[in-house]
Amino acid sequence: RGCHTGGESVAVKEVQFTAKGIDPNEETKLLQNLGDHNNLVKLFDFFTIETSVWIVMEYCDKGDLLQYFKKNKGNIDVALKVDFMYQMSLGVAHLHDARLVHRDLKPGNILLKTKDNKLVIKV
């Protein structure tokens, strides 16, 4: 966790790119050019070192969805589950509108952030 030049809290994540034919710089630039969407994690910057891409992205204070489910022992209100699914679908739809596919969509890769006392899903 750190602070971006604009004063926003950020997280830095290392992503290994070992698949042949994938240019990590190109992939990350595509994500940066998606524009702002409430249900997509905002990317501030990135850099590469060998086969690793280090991504500077918005900090999500509630961790990931898997952690959230474990912490609450699965006891989550049905209305909140429906809201989470709706928010995820908005984020994924924005990716699809840009002709992009999330290739690793799972609870551990879906982040949660508090905004205006509400849990916001970030794909």
C-alpha cells in the first residue's frame, strides 16, 4: 500500500506473464485505456521487469471477495449477494463493450472497496 502522486491510496501488484504470444505491456495499456468505471479497478501506472508486470492500482480497503466470504463465514444477506452479482456484471459488461475478456474471474480476483458507506465491487 502506498500513495500515488495525486494523493490517492494505491496498491502495487506483481503479475507474472509466462504465456507465449502475450505482450504484458500491450495488455496493461489496454486496461489503462478503458477509462473510469465504478466497478473496474483503476490503473494508475505499470512497469515491467523481465516476465513480471508491476501494476499500480487503486487501493481497495476491504480486500477481495474470497476473504470477505471467509470472514463472514458465508453468512451474507441474499440482497447483498444479488447486489454484488449486479455490480460484477456491470464491470464485466464494460470490459465486453471494449471487446476485452477477463481471463481469471474468481472471488480472489474481485476486490471490494468502501465508498459512501457502501461496498463497491471492483473487477
